[in-house]
Amino acid sequence: MKLTLPAIIRYIACATIYVVVCGHLLSQWDGIPTVAPEFSFSQIDNSQPLPDSGAALQENLVFLEESQTGSDTNPNSLFLEQDNYFPTVPEHFQASVVDSLLLTANEGIDAKHRLTQPWWVGDLDNIQEMPNGWQLDDLIWLAVENSPYVQSLLIAPQIEQTRAVAELGQFDPNSFVESILHDTSDPVGNTLTTGGASRFNEHFWQNRIGVKNKSVRGTLTEFAQEIGMRDNNSTFFVPTNQADTKLLLRYTKPLMRGAGKDYNQSPYVIAGLIASGSASEASQSIQQHAYTITEAYWNLFVARAQRQQIERGLERIKQVRDRIQARSDLDALRNQVLGADATLSSQQANLARVTARIRKAEVDLRASVAAPELQQHDSSAIVPITPTSDWKFELSPGEELQSALTYHPKVQAIQASLKAARVRLDVAENELRPTLNLVLEGYLRGLNGDFDISQSVADQFSKGAPSYSAGLSYARPYRNTAAKAILRERRLQLRQLLLDLDNTLLTIGANVESAIANVDAAYQELDAAVRATLATHAEVEYLLAQWENAYLDRTQTNLILDQLLDAQTNLIAAENQWAEAQGRHMIAMASLRLATGSLLPVIDTQ
């Protein structure tokens, strides 16, 4: 084959196109993320405290003003780093509830700093050996692992993460095979079409096989082998029974709208951020569930303590009643026995109510935890053995607020929403540009008769020269109304989220301050309950001694007996108030941890 100058130029141009396209494909292949990396709650940026809400709002408002006027800025430069965008959602959680104030025992607390230890708590050194005893953190562990409610919460972020992974499908190479048979019979209006026949009859079998691919930079590449088998009744159709083959490479690269990795990966980035927000929402709901378990746990503690108190009070009242009954033949009056019986009946009714509360608290715990260890022993009692923290905590509002801004799931969720809104805004700014694409195409072609496909394929590389084309494609809407409206919508959405963030920070701050006040009030109530119980106990001891020495005067005996029975009732009520104050103090501490978002401070995901 004789080579001419135009043929040499065409060979060089076609070879250049192939080298450029293939090199681009190879360079982009590794850039396609195929497997989402592992994710944990720790990857949500909570290592640094959030700025002041007002300053954050002002800073982002300045950004909005700059984005509205900075049309000369490259939109892609506004994107965040890619590595910040690829969170995934774990398949399951393993929670470690440690170092939380509400779970702190008396480790490191000197006895002199603790309020008087009540008799119903028992020996703290031997409390772990109690039968059917359960620590609060163990129950929360079991709930995280077994509760259908918790497992349902964990599915939501996994669903969002699968949607994020699905967004990567646009970068998957797409192989295709096409086979179309055309059977044509058309009337002829020009003798040059067939050379004389009144109808044009043609059979054409068109086949294509190849691969298409979209790179992370938005480049569309198509590499295909076309095979056509054609025959018709035209006298000008030479050779007959043609086998037409064509090896095609088409390359389209966006230069303005739709260009860049940031733009093309934005659907995956946004879906990943939505998954992060969903994980934060799941964390918030799990912490709320842990708080429900905590509340039921301490309610059970209070009810069990009150039952012990009432049973012990009944024993004391029975002793007094028996002593009165024993002296009924001597100097005891009938009304004294009846008064003691009335007091006993009243406390027995209280005992029945407390027993029902114990049963309800145990049922609530079993339902919330949903662990086989509890369900298998439905008739067994659940005994709380986590010691109460009956001491005053020195709480710093500043430190607690800092903890809330660092750990609170609502803050983390709105941070993820803000990042997603920022990405959507950058995408909208990119779509405001006109469409300008670089289009390159080259092909090799062979043609033979007798349907000789193999020879036609060989001729693609041995005969003739490559064909190629290169050019630009430009398009722009006249007013670009849709893109401008979407851009304004994205700016308004970002502003709305900034205001939501400001409101969230204010709400969290108010909740933290309120929770701190509740903790202080609960401790003061606990301290007052201790003092009231000790005073009432001293009154009972005094009246008991007076009553034992008052039988010389029946009038004085009746008066002191009435006072003694009232004091015994008051002692039971005071002890009940003490136990309730203990429970409220622990629940208040749990409420503070919930307000700061650190009720479950350690979350390990595998």
C-alpha cells in the first residue's frame, strides 16, 4: 500500500487520539471508589469544639454573600476535600458504656464525702454477689445487642449507606451487545436507487458489541466493534452480500458544565453525608432508649428499697401492736389496739402498691432490653446492684456545654446536613455554566462481499487509513432560568440550615443548663431527705422510750402511743422519700448525660 502525506497525517492523528483516550482511561480507573471505607461515629468530626453559634452563622452568611457575587470564582474550588465525604454505615454496633457519671460507683470517693449510707443499700463491697443482680451498664449492653428497637434503628443508616454505594454505579463500565435485523421494502421514486426495480428491497443485519464508561471526571468513552451484513436488489450495490465492519472509539469530555471529580462524585458524597446524618439520628434514638432503660432501672431500685422500708416499718408497728395486745388485760385500751391495726392496714396497702410498681418496672426493663438472659427467667426478680452516687458533683456549665457541642448527635447530624447543602450549592453553581464538550472520534473500517466478516475485520488494520473527527459541542439555555432558580434554592436551603444550627445550639445550651440545675436540685432534695429521715428516726426512738415508761398515766399513754404510731408512719414515708431522692438524683445525672449527648460515650464499630 502506497503511503501518501495525507494518509501519514491521518495515521498520526488517529494514533494520538487512541493514546490520549486510553491514557485517560487508565489514569481514571483507579480513581473510581468501588468499596466504601469503614465508618464509625468517631469519624464524624467531633474532635474539635464547634465555634460559637453566632460566629458560625455570621461566617456562613459572609460565604453566602460571596457566593452570590463571586461569579468569577471556579465553582469546583469551593468543594470540600474528597476524603471527608466517604463515610459508611456499620453493619452493627458494639457499645461500651463506661466512664459515664450515671454509672460511676463509689470508686475514688472518700466515705466522708458521701451522704449517710442507708441500711437498704447493703454492703457495697458484697453487692456484686447478690443473686439475680444486674448492673445498669450490663443491661444497656444487652439492649444494644438484642433489642429489636435498637436493631431497627441501626438499619436506617445501613439503608442510606447502600444508597450511597448505589451512586457509584454510574462509574461502572457498561458492556453492551446490540443485534438488529432490518427488512426493508420501499417504493422507489428514483431509478438511481435500484437501477430499474420498482421497489427497493434490502436486508440488513446490524450488530454492535463494546463497552461504555463514565469516569469520575465526567468523561464518556465508548469503544465498540460494529459488524453489518447487508444485501439489496440495487444494481449499483457492489459487492453483493456485503460484510461491513467498523472499530469505533468515541470520547466526550465536558470542559465547563459537568466537569471535574467533585461535580461527578457529588451524588455519592451527598448520599454519604445523608448516611452520616442518619447514623447520628440513630445514635440519638439509641441514647434515648438507654435513658429509658436507666429510668426504669432506678425506678425499680426505688420500688425495691421502698418495699424493704415498708416491710421493716410493718415489723416495728407489729411489735408495738403486740405489746399493746399483751397488756390488753392490764392497762391497754381497746382503741389503742384498733389504732395500731389501722396503721398496719394502711401500710399493707402501701406495700401492695409498691409490689405492683416493682412488677411493672421489671416488665418494662425486660421489654426494653429484650435479652434472652432476662426473657428466659421471666419469673425471676431483677435486682439493681449498681451503687447510687450519693454525693455532690461539681459541674461546670462551660465544660458540660463543650461536651454537648462535641458529642451531641443533633449537632453532628446538622453538621452533615450543612456539608451536604454546601455540596449541593457548589453543584448548582457548576450547572449555571454553559455546556462545552470536547468530542473526539476515530474508527477503522473494512468492507468485503460474500459476507466475509473475518476478512473485513482484518482489512480494518491492513487496508486504508484510520478515520477521525474532532470538535467542540456548545449549548446554553437562553435565560438559564432553571439553573438560576435551583442555585437560589440551594442558597436558601443553606441559610435555613445555618439558622437551624443556631437554634439547635441555643436549645442544647438551654437543655444543658436546665439539666445541671436539676442535678443540683436533686442533690439538695437528697440531702434534705437524709436529714428528715434521721430526725424522724430520732423522734421514733424518743417516743418509743417515752411510751415504754408512760403506763402510770393512761391519758399520757394514749397520747404518746398516737404520736408513736404517727412517727412510725412518718419514718416509713421519710425513708420512702430518701429512696425516691436517690433515684431522682441518678435519673437527673442520666438526663444531664442525655442533654450533652454523652450517655453512650464510647461506640465501637467493627
